[in-house]
Amino acid sequence: MAAENIPFNVLTHDLVPEHHLLSEEEAARVLSEKGISREQLPKIRKSDAAIKVLENVYGKPIAEGSVVKVVRKSPTAEEFVAYRLVTRS
């Protein structure tokens, strides 16, 4: 998806947390540290607007089964990091 086809980059909105695609090595390390499997992660659909923008940022389709790191800003905890598993649309 070309940048000109995205009417609005949702990742620049104040209410949308940061999203980062993890490499396979990073994902394996995180899952090992947490002691969980990919299937135990909360899901995010491949059709989600944030995933579409990430595909544009990384210049390639994001595969089903990829892990995305979501960083939310918090007034009490400063940052809250969560991970999501990309699933089909």
C-alpha cells in the first residue's frame, strides 16, 4: 500500500499507542522471557489500520503470526508494553 493511498496515518494520532513490528528473534526472546506461546498473545487483525500503516512503514506485508509490540504512555506507569499476534483479516 503506497503512502498516498493512506488517507490518515493512525499512528500519528495522540490516542493511538506506538506500534513496532518485532523481528523473529525479538519475538522468540519476548515469548521465552514471558513463558508463553504465540497463541496465548492477544490478537490484532491484519486488516487493522495500525497494521496497514506498519506495512507501509516497513515496505512489506506483515505476515500472519508476526508479533507487534504496543507501547502505551501512562501517567502512573510511564509506559505499558503489550504484545499482539497478527491474525488474518
